Amino acid sequence: MHEIATAGELASRADGDALLVWAGQGSLGRRSRAWYAGDAVVVGIPDLSKHDRLVVRGPMDDLAPLVSRALAELGPGFRPFGEEAVIRELVERLPELSLRATFGWMETTTVPSDATTAAWLDGDAGVEALLSEASPESYARPGDSGVLRWAGVLDDTGELLSVAADGWSAPEIGFMAGVATRPDARGRGLSRQVCAFVTTELLKRHGRVGLMVHGANEVAVGVYRKLGYTYRAVAAAHM
């Protein structure tokens, strides 16, 4: 197991894989750590989108022993996370692991063409109340570590109708989270507006944008596809 020292080396060894580059968070040796063995690469980072994650990539003969050694170094609370097929095979190879969840990773480098009235909010007033009503399971919450700012669409009285956050973005890839629309305002394309705005803003800064989505949420996946995002099946395991 060999430690990776720089973001550039990580991107090179991971072939620019967005999941591993995102997990690096531009903080190798400080907050995140990465290793390689053969053609396998793993990145461990605490409290990234609510979980301690060990993002993985590579052929199983190299990856399985690397994951075991990385978990011994980091601790059993870290969750292996990567492409669904890889995680399923990893769980079969390492009996101490169990499949935790399957979902989707979506990413884009394309600026949406959608017109939008969304804008960055001056603070986060009203966001927690909207999330509690519209998306109580949202990982991104006001004040959370890594959640930097919120965008929203307001009605004529200044009430929040729809929100999305810039949270857990890395220098090389922005990350959108906390997407929610008030139940009585749904069906008007407001989530698409706020997501188009945040996507455009993050692309300006990072050049690439990612997000996570429940694969069964066809409406959300459809909105993101129309904004230019592509879908990738991913999964997480745990000890």
C-alpha cells in the first residue's frame, strides 16, 4: 500500500474519476488520505456528505487487500463507496463488509440553457424550515460542515419556494446538495430553475459538477438529465 501525496497524483492514478477526485477535496495529507496498490486506488475522508467514506476504484485482486489495509488504518466506521458493481464484488470478496445502500452519482460539464430566477441567498433564513417540510432526510442542512451557501427561488412576498446548496465541493469538482421545493409549489419547474442556477455557478468555479440522487426518484433523475447530467450507479458498504 503506497500513500498518494498530491491531488495531481490522485487524479492521474484514478484516471480523473470524479468520485475519487471529489473525495480528495483538495486536502490530501490534511483532511483526506489516499493510497494505491497495483491499479487500485482508495481515498478516505471523514464527514463527507454526512459519512466517513472510503471511495474505491480498481481491479478486485488489487482492490480487496487495499481496502482491508485502508480500513485498518482509518477505522471500521469508514464506508467503502464506489461503482455499484465494484462494491457488490467487494462485499463478496470481504466477508466483514455488507452492502449498505445503492443510489446514483450524476455529473456534468455542460452549462444548462434554462432561464432561471434563482439566486444565491443572503444567509440561510428559512432554509431549515423548508427542508423540514419538503425534504427532512436531506444530508445538507444550514450550518453543517462543508455546506457553504444556499440558492433559492422566492415568491413575490420573499418567501422561499425552492432551494439547493453548494456543499462539499472540491477544487476540481463542485457538488450540489439539499435540493428541495415546498410541497405546495411543486409542479412549476422551480427545482429545475434552482438546480440550473447552482450548476451554472459551480461550473464557473470548478469546471465539473456532481450530485447524489436516489435511483428510484425518477422525477429528480429526469430533471438532472435535462440539465445535462449523466447517471452512474453507485453503492456503499459498511463493516
